[in-house]
Amino acid sequence: MLKRIRKGSLVETAIESLRHAIEHHQWAVGDRLPVESDLSDALGVSRNTVREAVRVLAHVGMLETRQGDGTYVRATRDAGETLRRISRTRLADQLEVRIMLETEAATLAASRRTDQDLRAMTDALDARARAGDDLPDRIRHDETFHHALVIASHNSALAELYDYFSHAISQTIERTETDADLPEPSQEEHELLLAAIRRRDPAKAEQLARTLLKPSLQVLKRKDS
């Protein structure tokens, strides 16, 4: 049921009301939305406000406007809003997801990596080591290494999912590198993981990838308990 809009930013509230209705399956993917005048009446705003809200949701991929035919539901999730919600979750939750993704990536990379993949990962780790106390530089090369590792899995769906989650991943890397209370994964631990991938040892790569962030996760869980 659409929520009638009261005072405030009318366009933003209209967007949120329509997004909420779509996410809660008031209309299914492929359904045509009511005409502009009906949406205007239901929301209690002008047709111009409805038109702008629809335009925004079409831009983010939730709606599709077909000239002369109407507006249809294209997706039940706003990718941008989903990312914002992820960024507001607990760091421990983000680390758990990151561990799952990187563990599977490391396992696959140990079986599928190419010489080019190895060079990309090695270059990133060498640069990470050279960064020393230059924290922004070290974080940047750390991110490059983990992205190269995921690419080495040669699983395009996993790579796309990792890229989708990349903002949260960047946050976890920055926190583990800057928060004195969180154990920082060492250069040696990263090198050992790369060595397991280099010698094509999926079991060892899985173990090392899983334990890389486990100390930080344990600290966060103790804080939350």
C-alpha cells in the first residue's frame, strides 16, 4: 500500500514511498504501474512530483518508462540504496561477507590462476610492502591485491559480486589498517596466501584466506557481545 506523503521533501519522500512499495512487492517485476494521475492521488502530491520520482527510479534501474505504453517495474531493488544499507551494517557483518567471498576466490584462484594473474598479485603485494608506513598507499595496494585475487578465480559472477561489494570491502581494509584495536593482516600472511595460490594448493589457499581476517572478526565479536 502506498504511503500518503506529508510535509518534507516531496520528491525524496515520493521516491522512498514508491521504492518501498516495489521492494515489498506491491507490483512484481514486469507489472505496469498505475497511471500518473492515480499515483498522484494515492501519494497526495502533484503529477510533476510523481513524474520526477519515477524518473529517478528509472535512472537507478528499478523502473522502465516505455513511450506511449506506461511505466513498468524492472527490478525490485535499487542497487545504490542496497549499497548504502550495506555501508550502514556492522563491520563484523561486512568482514564475514568479505571472508566468504575472498575464501572462495582464493580456492578457485589456486586451481585456475594464470601466470598473468600471478604477476598482478605479486606486483600488488610488492607495492604494498614498499608502501611501508604510507598508510593510504598501503591500503590502495592491499585493495589491488584482493581484487587481483578475485579476478584470478576466473568466475565472472564472483568478480561482479565482489565489485558490487567493493565499497564495504574498502571500509573493512581501512578499518583493519587504522584501528589499533584490530589485528592487522601482515605482509607475511598475504605472501603465504599468494604462495599457496602460486603452487596450486586450493586447500591451503582456502585455509589462509579464511584465517587472514579471523583475528579482527573475533575482536569485533567480543566488542559486540
